[in-house]
Amino acid sequence: MNEVVGRDDLLLLTLDTLRHDVAVELAAAGRIPNLARHLPGGAWEERHAPGSFTYASHQAMFAGFLPTPARPGPHPRLFAARFAGSETTAGRTYVFDTPDLVSGLAAAGYRTVCIGGVGFFNKQGALGDVLPGMFQESHWEQAFGVASPTSFEAQVERAEQVVAALPAEQRLFLFLNASALHQPNWFHLPGATAGAGDTRATHAAALEYIDRHIGRLLSAMSSRRRCFAIVCSDHGTTYGDDGYTGHRLAHEAVWTVPYAHFFLEPSA
């Protein structure tokens, strides 16, 4: 990462609430072809989330604690704050001297931009200002939120505008929190109703919706130079699993998340 930072643009895309099992099933069945073509070996890596809900998980990720490989470690991290005694900081780790990765990248000359999704990014109150407040530039509007059936399209359009407005020489760190998978997501499955509510099937349909539009985001991020992309979930969620519904709880469906990182080569 010490070679990547300063040379390439960076993308962190969190597919908020995406379950690992659903992501794996859809990739194997060919239902998310635009994402799968970028996954190493065409498959997601199984990891453990650093938090059980959006706020906690993103606070950890912005401190350099991305989802951890779901196997015995220690696992050297891509990014880490300088911290004496850290067992997961290695020679390949990009170490920053600020409290969080976002300000660390800003100090390295990156333009840091947040395109929010779920309520913790809506800037409508003190709590909703914390995460987007880390960035030099942040965007949120109702069209990006969980209640919008076209949220990801709107977010991608804003990302395209951000990229187009940057000087060619300016490096970019773009963070996008995709809200489409978060409840409510019933409207992504044809024939589903609000009365029937969200299900594992509507969750899967929301991921297919994201896949239909993700090519535009990846093209924009690779339009100026090579981009290093991280695509992952911040936590999963439950749909009646063992009697549980939702997240912010300790269940395998919440703690187990899909993860991938890869390079996007310049499209021009």
C-alpha cells in the first residue's frame, strides 16, 4: 500500500448490510456479473466485520480496521494508524500519523469525498455529521437514502460528477456507502409488497440492483488513472435467523461479511 497511496486513486465502497451468504450465492449463480468479474477468482473473501452496525463498523474501518479474514491470524492490514505494539502493522501497511485514514490520506494530498447512504451519513443532526465530517467534501440527499428505490443510481451519478470536476492531477479517495440493501429493500423485488416486508430474497434483489449500475461507478473511478478499490459489507443482517431480525446483535449472519479488493485499470 505504500506504493499504491500517492500513485493511484482509491475507492472504498461499503455495501451496507450485505450478508456474506447472499453475496456468495449470487456470485456463484451468475446473478451479479458486473461485480463478479472484478472479484479475485470470481469469488468473495469471507471476513468478519469490525462492528455489528453501520456507525461502529465505519468508525473502525476509517481507523484502518477493515473486515478481518475469517481464519486464524494475525492478518497484516492495508492501512493502520501509527500505534506502538500493533501486531497487524507490517512493512506493506500504509501507516498514517493522524487519528483516521481519511485525514491521513488528505495529509498525503488526496481529495477526500464521502457520498453517504444510510442515516449515519445524512448530516441531519450531530450524530449524522460525525462520519461525513471526516471528509473534505461530503454529499447526502433524500435520493441517496434507504427509502429510495433508485438510491444507488443517484449515488453513482453524484460520484461521476465528483470525478469529472477534479483536476486531472488531483488524487481522489472516494467513499460511497450504498444504502440499497438496508431495510426497507422489498421494493427491489418485482411483486413484493410493503405489507410482506423485507426478506432474504428482497435483500438479494437489492444486490442485483446494485450490480446493474456498479459498472458506471467503477468506470468513473478508473477514468483518470489506476484505482485501488475495496468493496465490502460493513455488517450483515438477520431475516428471522434463529428468531433474530435486524442487526446490532451477535449473530453469524451479522458478523460474517463479503470482502474484495482489486485494481481498476485506466479505461482510457
